[in-house]
Amino acid sequence: MAGRADGGEAGGTPDLSELTTHSASLERSGTAERVAAVLRDRITEGYFPPGSRLSEESISGALAVSRNTLREAFRLLSHERLLEHHLNRGVFVRVLAVDDLVDIYRVRLLVECAALRTLGKPPFDLAAVEAAVSAGERAALRDDWPACSTANIRFHQALAGLANSPRTDELMRNVLAELRLAFHVMADPRRFHEPYLTRNREIADRLAEGDAAGAERTLAFYLEDSRRQLAEAYAQRLTER
């Protein structure tokens, strides 16, 4: 997949060609928040793997923004725990620790399950949920596991979005961008993501049937299984160092 960083070596130089498509809108707005949103999306989509150095010169050129604007965007994303500044070395995409992973899943369990628990009476607006599930299934048929990973992130964003809360949406955008950094630790993306396609479809079908309680129960087990798999992968990575 051209431009995607999934499977690339951590610490390498990310492909910035995709960023040039955003330069026109950024030139009009010129805000650090907008730049941060573009970079956050690219992290969520897997273009920037953990440990990647982000070049001020290359990214400011690709997005057609000033270095001052880019530095402010870097500062915002550092506050969101997506980037970190290394003195005399530059800005890098964060490499998550096991404690980060545990906390990410703690937040996900609280927020995503609560979104389903408080849905009220059916029918529910599941357009975004269904779109994300279908996107993941199509990606799997193409054997495009980076795209499947992105679709999975969108699915969970859509579940949280059922709460109809802008603050929850913002929180989950940040949390799920961090989660994508954790996905890079999985040596075999297909083996990790493929079983969850069926579970995503099961949750979507339960919601379509009006069974929010059943969807919540399924999601809670799902999140625990996912947390355990990633934690084991992190532990193995640490022993290999």
C-alpha cells in the first residue's frame, strides 16, 4: 500500500506524499489545530509508525504551512501523547509503553460500553457503524490489512459516536489515535484483525436488531480479548530487546 507505514520499520522516515493533498485547505485556514488534525488522522490511519522522526522541513513543505504553525501543531499532539520531543534530535511519534496500553483500554471500556448502555430505544442511527464494518470487510477481501486496521478504528469511533456527544467524540479521536500506535506491535496484522471483523459485524447486527445490551456484552469481552493480545505482543517485544 503506497504511503502507508504499517509494517514499516519503527524509526524510519514516513512517506509524506499523502500530506500534499491537504496543503490547499491548510493554506486557507493556516491554523495549528487544522495541521494537528491532519497529522492526527495520518497517525490514526497508520502512516506514521511509532519511533518515526517528523521532519519540520518536509512536513511544513508538504502542507504549505509555516514552521511556527507546524511547531504549535507538534506541541498540541505532544499534549495528546501522540508525539514527543527529543532534545537536539527533533520530534518523534511516541512509542507506547505497556502502562499506556492498559490505560487506553480502561478508557475504551468506560466510554464505548457506556455509549451502548445509554442508547435509549431503537432504532439507532447506525450509518457510520455499518459503513466502518463494511469498509473493514472490503479491505479484508483485498488483503489490505492496514486499511482493515483503519476501518476497525473508525468502527469504534462510530460506536462512541452513538452517544451524540462532541466531547466524547474528541476524547475518542485522541484515544484511538494512540491505539493505532499500539497496533504496529502486531507482527501479523491479518492474524490479529481478521477475527475481529466477525465480531464487529456481530455488534452491528445486534444493534440493528435493537439489542443494545447484547451488543454491550459482546463489546466488553471483545475489548478484553484485544487488550490481552496486544499486552502479550508488547511483553514479547520487550523480551526481544
